[in-house]
Amino acid sequence: MRKLMLAVWMMVAGTCLAQQIDLKSLDQFAAKAKSKTEINMDESMVKSAAQFLNQDKKDEAAVKNSVQSLKGFFLRSYEFDTNGPTKFRLEDLKPILDQIKGPNWTSFLRSQEDDEQTEIWFHRTNGQIDGLLLVSAEPGEITIINAVGVTKLEDLSSLGELGKFAEQAQKKPAPKNDDN
Amino acid sequence: MWLAAAALVLLMIGGIGVVQEQRRQAEGERAKKELMVGLRITGSKLRDVQERLLAIQQRVLQRSENKETQ
């Protein structure tokens, strides 16, 4: 009976961890990157962050809807000097992509043009989407996003809206300084 | 004497509570900022993908139109 319980627990633990990708293979690029963003958020951190999101703010409201089912968020984004010595090769993605060879991962999108590669994969448990992996690599930039617990494609559309907000914010002219 | 000691203990418990709440709020705000940055990057990457797909679609359409005119 104990052995059966242990086996069940191991299966459950295995399923929980299966959506999370080990991103350690990217550590070698962190030190060489011109700029980097690294985010590791487990479920408790996501929930804690969600409590502080303001529903009245447009961008935060969009995030609040997206993160309702989120159980983990792991991101690595590195930018390199394209003329520098550190060259990111698509082969460097192999340790990441090897982890999604299991039957629970299905490719949603794969695009490879010249030295640019974009892949979106979904993790499914009992046919239900419960994880996402986005890989975007181009010369001078690599971004890997692993969202655990993403259940609906609609969640992603609101993230797309968030991207729009970010772009609009970038396009906005800098506020004039009265001192000038 | 006992009253003063009790008041001091209450004050200390209250103080610890306030500090803990402040720490919780600071951690929550930091986590929120981190999450917002992460999801902004995700959103922007998804838009990039969408634009790339549209460009591919347009190229395919253009090619088929060119074939038809030939």
C-alpha cells in the first residue's frame, strides 16, 4: 500500500515538474550578455504579486486576468553585442529543446528563418493545456519563457495586448523637464 | 509594574506585526514589478511572432498571386 502511495506521489510530482523547464544551460550566457532579464517565480510568488495588481490600471488588469491560473513563471532574456566575441548558436538551444521531447509537449508554432528561430510549445496533462514554452532566438538576442499553469489560449491574447501597451509606452516621447 | 510590562509586550507584538506587514508589502510589490516585466516581454514576443506569421502569410499570398499572373 505504501509503495502504491509513493508511486502515486512520484507520478503527481513528476507531472507538476514536467511543465517546468530546466534553464541552467543558459547560465553560461548570463555572464557574457550585454543586458539580461532573469525571472524565477514560483506559485507563491505569482500569487503574492497578483494580490498587488490594481484592477483599475489597464495594464495591471490585463496581467491579473492572465495570471489567474499561473503556477510558475520563468524567463531568461539575454542580449549580446552582435560584434562581440559571444555568439549564440541555435545548437545552444538543444539542452532546452531536448526537455520537451516527451509526449505531453506539443508544438504550437515552429518557425526558422536564416539564423532566427521561434518556437511555441504547449504542455498538456490529460489533454488540457497547463504549460507553455516560448523560445525566440535571433543573432544578438535569446529569450526563453516558461509559463507553468497557462490553461487557455485567451490568456495569451491578453499578454499580446500587454505587449501593445509596452510598445506604446516605448513610443511615447519622454516627459519634458521644466528645468531645461 | 505588571501593567507596564504587559503594555510593553503588546507594543512589541504590534511592532513586529507592523514590520512583518511592511515586509510582506515590499515583497509583494517587488514580485508584482518582476511579473509585470516578465509578462511585458512575453506579450511583446508574442506580438513579434504574430507579426512574423503575418509577414509569412503575405509572402505566400504574394507568391501565389505572382504565379497566377504568370
